[in-house]
Amino acid sequence: MAGQELTPSAGEPVAFGEYVRSVRERRRRDDPAFSVRQVAGRIDIEPAYLSKIERGQTPPPSERTIRRLAAELDEDPDVLLAMAGKVSRDLQEIVRRRPRLFGALLRQLREAPDHALLRITREVRDGEW
């Protein structure tokens, strides 16, 4: 995929490691501090481990590591967690508190268009309860 920008919302699913590598390499074009070795050091993992993650040779790391990686790459941690097939602990706790309601809500919203989800999000955020 040389020269092609990878995005997690471009239609086809992008592998977690492939996406992380594309973001890191894009950042590295402008800043040499985004080498595998330097990024790995800043997020406290071994460079070989980050390289294996990026090449899809090992499963995505823990939530904690994904959050540090997201912060380092200036990416949304919820997006990276979702790409890794994970849900953050805080969202899990929200669903656990009212599993029937959130389960029903998410199933109803499964096929909703983005503009509808955005409208609902704004209504909840700005509404008076």
C-alpha cells in the first residue's frame, strides 16, 4: 500500500498493525523521532514488539499500551481500541451498569447513518435531564 493513505473509516477494514505503521511512518516523514525504536521507547515497549504488532505477527497489545500508542501518534484511542477488537474499560463499565438498555440501544443504532448518530450524540450531550 505504498503511497496510499490508510484510514479506519475508508470503507474496507484496515488491520490494526498496518494502520499503526502507516500513521507512524507518515509522522516519521516529517519527524525522525517517529522511528520504531524511538516510538517504542517512549511508550515503554520493546522495538521488536512494536515491529511485530505493525506487521501483524502478534495480536494487538493491551488497552494500556494502545492508549499510550494513541497518545504518541495523536490518534483517537477509542478508534485504535476498536480496530484492535477491544472496548475500553470505561465503556465496558457503562454497559455493565445497564446491559439491557445499552444492548437494545446499540442494536437499534447498528444500521443508523452517521448523521443520525451525530444528531443523537449532540442531543444527549446538550440535552437537559
